[in-house]
Amino acid sequence: MKTETTMRSVTVTTRKKRSLTKDHMLAIGFLIPSILLVGVFVYGFIGWTGYVSLSNWNSLVPDFSFVGLKNYLYLFGDFRFQADLRNTLFFTIMFILAVIVVGQILAILLDQKIQQESLFRNIFFFPMALSFVVTGVVWQWLLNPSTGVNLFLAKLGLDSKWYTDTTIFPAIGWGKIEFGIPIAMIAVVIAAVWQMTGFSVAMYLAGLRGVPEEVREAARMDGANEFQVYWKIIMPILRPITVSVIIIMAHISLKIFDLIYAMTGPGANFVTDVPGVYMYETTFRGNYYANGAAIAVVMLLAVAIFIVPYLWSSRKGEA
Amino acid sequence: MKGRLKSFTGWFLILVLALGPLSACSSSDETNSSGGSSSDETLDIFSWWTGAGEEDGLNALIDLFKEEYPDIEVENAAVAGGAGTNAKAVLASRMQGDDPPATFQVHGGSELNDGWVAAGKMETLNDLYESEGWEDKFPEDLIDLVSKDGDIYSVPVNIHRGNVLWYNTSVFEESGVEPPKTFDEFFAAADKLQEAGVTPLALGDKEPWTATHLFETALLGTLGADDYKKLFTGELSFSDPKVKEAAENFKKMLSYVNEDHSSRNWQDASQLVADGEAAMNVMGDWAKGYFVNDLNLKVKDDFGWVATPGTEEMFMVITDTFGLPKGVSNPEDVKKFLSVLGSVEGQDAFNPLKGSIPARVDADLSNYDEYGKETIEDFKSASLAPSLAHGSAAPEGFVTKVNQAINIFVTQQDVDQLISSLEDASGDLK
């Protein structure tokens, strides 16, 4: 009741000014509840997490005394967190590249006006409907070194230890860890790509359908072969889609938790550990709440590096 | 064309990002609902007992309570998953939000004393022990594990033994190996088994605590119970040469484990022993429940057991206990439940099903199988040592750091580095 009367009085004053129409007021009225909720439950708690990450709350008993960057300094000197950063970096690079390349190839193949196209489209898209936990459990068994596909591969003389491999390639000493591609991560990338490629296929297919036939014809008239048509004409047109795929996949891979937790856990020597798993374990097993909050803030900043420039440029583009 | 596509994908992106947090929220809803409501009259019993035998044991206990107090409403508020990790996370948020369950499962020792008691969240139970006459019904060492500064804070319901070496009897017979009692005998047996083409020791450290579990038995076997306990009170430093010797023993044990250890959990490792692919396995005696209930093996015929090397007269104790949190609306009802939990009938209803032994010294032996009888006898005479891997010896924070150091050690096998990480972590013992 109260809000209604205040709203009415606001409408009266604004009508005099004629700067805001009734539609505007209605829109603002609808928006306020969600702005308040998002403000408290998203941004409010992000702020709270940031505050906790600067506090001394590293036991069951909350202790909010300010300790500056102590938790961050601890993390960046920690073997496990250094390994997490390395793993996330290489997981993200391998995952995004594979999703783009495989997704584009499958989309181009689907775009050849084949029969039963919708059937294939659904098959490719279907893994998206599964939870990462399901994917993780299934691929854990498929790529288990003593069962699964290894029974076939061993017959062919191709024995792999998959996610139990502790090799880092090329293993350059860096901080407390060896820097390089953790071989065990490749198994996780395979599972993640299997699940997420359907998404990029759908995106690229939509993009390909939007390329007018005349453009391709014109290129062919100018003497381009099919490969050149794709490389020089289609791919540049699809660039905004590639950017979107990169951003969506990056925000998934930088925050990944469920797939790793179900499939491999932290892994021997932390070769498959990621910040999300570390954050969960240190916060809820070790009661290091401030350290966990600091990990959360680092993850948020990592995602922001990708998202903010994109949101910025697309906002400019629309204005 | 390009512009339209870009704005379309832009909107799509915003939609995806906006929906992302929603899916993250749904998981926390689940834990809330399983946490249950704590209305004034219901007695919600919080635990992580959802597995085959343990859930039956808890239900038997609840049935017994209902028989005696039919007018008190009881709710089984168990939270599944992660060997208690999920439950502990839910418990922590309920306790910090001043919405404690009526009573909850907590390991005796540091998890109780340095956790909830130190946080000022528990009521003392001295009067309950007095009115029930329990002071001489539980072993003194055990009462110490649930006491802080002379006050008692929880009631132990069961005892699990951590330092058990399980072996496949037919594999031992075929290779002519006797159950090893010392490290030397263990390594000699392991060599013999390896020659026979069997994996000597099964390990499944996908969850790193299992490796810590193996390490703590090596520590106990090398240092003995007294020195082992001193490590966690600060009386003995982790740089002591004996700790180094224990780490060397642990390292040597690791050279006999299955190659795919990091892809298995403890059940998978136990299964290797059950199938005869591996000969031995170090695990707490919940593994017996897995052998008997899940794999249908026969005690003594199919699998045998012996204390882990060097720990014959020692008992690595893991005890589940229940206490009374501050701020519950029905403390008298909770005490009634605890009195059933601590009674002979209560312990004998729960433990045979759970596969553990009773915490009381006067339980009825006829309810237990051969393993149980033998362990009950051992428990009376052995010197008790609190488990590190299961949170009885040291605060969870220290345990987490030890798990990390051990996880690195299993791969890198650098003894000096392990010792120095243990020393660094020991700052968290206080």
C-alpha cells in the first residue's frame, strides 16, 4: 500500500516535469525489486567476500580483524595455488581452442544440406543437456587407466595413464611448481569438449545460416576455391560468434568445479586441481574461510578480465 | 548483417551470464531442504550416516528411542556425500547462523574440542554423565577425547579402529606369506608378493585423506602411541629424526602400491584386495563393513586382518559422538536421546549394524562378529591414539594442510620437503 502511494506521488511530480513518461515509471517499478535483490544477493555478497578475504577468519570462529593482503600473499606462495593457476591456464587454452575448432568443423559439415540434419544437430547438442557431474563420472570410468578405452588402446600398444599421469610438459621450474602443460589435464579437456562442443556447433550453425548465398557466389565468381571461401569470407563474418564462444567458454572453464570434482579430484601432486576445488576444500574442510574468499576473488578477477572488455565494447556498439 | 549478429550474440551472452548464477543457487537449496526444519518440538538428529550399514544402525537407534519416548518427534536429518564433508559444510552454516540441529555427529577429539567447544557452541554434559553413571562405563582415554578443561561435551556411540591391515587370505596362502607385524616383515612380505605378480598394497587416494591415513599408521608404528600424541601437543617436533624415519617407511610402502592409485577411492582399493589383484590394504575397519555387506566376503575365510606394522598394542581410535549444541529449544529431549545413545541397549542396537564396536566397556559381546569380538578385546588393553586423518588428533585446518603435503609427497617422494611442510603447518595446531 505504502509503496503504491509513494509511487503515485512520484508520478505526479514527474508528470509536471514531463521528463519521464508513465511507461518509464512502470519500467522502473518493475525493475526495482530485481535491482534490490541482485544488489544484495549478488553484489552485496561479492563485496562481503572481498571483505572476508582481507580478514583473519581462518577458523570456525569468525574473526574479522583486518590483515590486509596476508591471505593473498599466502596463496600466491602456496604450491597448490600455483599449480591451480597453471592448470587453469592450460585447461582454458586447450578447452577453448578445441571447442572452437571442433565446433566450427562440425557446423560446416552440418551446413552441407545433408539429410537428417536435425538428427545430427540433436546428437551434437545432446551432451549439453547433461550435468557436468554426470559427464565427470562417465569419463572417469572411460579414461580410467585400468578399465575403459585403455583396454582397447593397450591392445594397440597405446598405453596412456590419462588423468593419473603426473607429467608436466615441458616442466620449467617456476615458483614452487613446474610450469608446463599438465598431461593429466588433457583427459579432463576431452570430457569438457565432449560436453560443450554442441553449444559452439549451434552458435556457428546459426552464424553460417546468416551468411547470404550471394556472398559465397560472389567469392566463387572471383575465383576463390571452397577452402578460400571459408578461410577468407565466412570466418571473418563469423568473428563475433567466435568472440562470444570464447567468452562463454572462458567463464565456464575459469570457474570449473563440478567436472573436475566428479572426474579426478585434485589429482596426484595437484595436476588436475583448479581454484574452485581448492576453494571448496580449504573453506569447508579446513575452515580457512578467509583463504577461500581470497581464492573466490582471484577467480572473479580472472573472469572479469574476459567479460568486462567485451561488455564495454558491446555497450559502445549499441549506443 | 554483422552488426545485427553482434547485437544478437551480445543479448544471448547477457542471457547466459544472467542465468548462470541461478544454476549455482539451486545446489544450495538442496542442502537447505535436507537440513530440515528445527521446529520447536522435533528432535533433528544430524549426521552423515546414509550408507548401507550405518543408516540401518541409526534407524535402529531411533526406533529404540521412539519405543522409550513415543511422544517425542524425531527427524533423521542426515546429509549424504563426501564422507561427511557435505554434512560438515551444512553444519557449519547452521551453527554460524544460530540454527543448530538438536544434536549432531562429530568425531571425538580435536574436531569437537578445537572446533565447536572452542567456538563456545556446546553445552557441557557433566550432569548427564553423573546421572547416568557413565564415568566408569567409558574408557578414561575416550572420555578425555570428548572433554576440554575437565568438562565433558559429547557422548561416544561407537569406535572404529584406523590401524588395520586387511589381507586376502587365499593370496597370502598361495604366495606363502604370513601376516606381517613389523615393518621389516611387511617389506619382506611385499617383496615376495611382488615376485608372485600380485600388487602388494592397494591404495586409492583420489581423495587424498586415504594417503594421510596410511601415513598416520606409519607414524604410529614408528613412533609409538606416546610420541605420536606428543606431535600434536607440540611436545615433539615434526623435525624429530623419528618422524623422518616414519616418512621413509611410508615412502617405501608407497613403492608397493597399485599404479592407478590416484584414480581410485578407498572402496575401489578394497575391491582390489577382495578380487585378489592386490594382497593388502590399510584402512579403518569400516572396510570390514564394505567387505561383508557390499562384497559378500566371509570374515576370516576370505579376508583376514592384523594391526598395521609396528602398532600391535596400539589402537588408532576414531569415535563418532553426539553432543548438545547451545541454543536448542528442547535440551531436555536431547539429553533423553543422548541417554539412549549412551546406554548398553543403544550401543548394541547401533554398532553391529554399522560394523563398529561399542564405546562402552560393558556391551554384550554376543552381538558382534569375530572381528568385533577381537577388536573389543584389543580396545580394552591397547593404548589409544587419536586419528589424524579423521580429525581427532588435530584441528581440521592442520589436517587439510597435511593432506596437501601428503598428496604432493606421494608423487614427488621428497622426505625433506614433507618434513618442512609439516613443520610449517604445525603453526596451525594452536
